[in-house]
Amino acid sequence: MKCNVGSTDRIIRIVIGLGIAIGGVIFESYWGLLGVLLMATGVFRCCLVYLLLKINTNKEES
């Protein structure tokens, strides 16, 4: 699968995902799973929503 998440987008996803995941653990909420999903898309550099919408923020492949 092609990487479609650029470096700036990747950092933002990891930081926001980490914050949501920590908040989910602190407040014992399932919102933390959304944070884990955001972090996973940042770490693996592939977003399925971007793939469906044909969006590519990765400048290295362009």
C-alpha cells in the first residue's frame, strides 16, 4: 500500500492521537481508541480515508 501521509500530517496525527488516547485512558472512555487509530495512521503513513478520497499529502512520492 502506498504511503499517502506526509511528514507534517504525520506529526500532527501522532501528537493529537497521543493526546486523545491519554484522555481516553484518564476518563475511561472509548474515545481513546480514536487516538490509537490516529497514531497508527501516523506511524504507518497510510490513511484509508485519504486513499478513498484520492488525497496524498506525501511530497516524496509526488
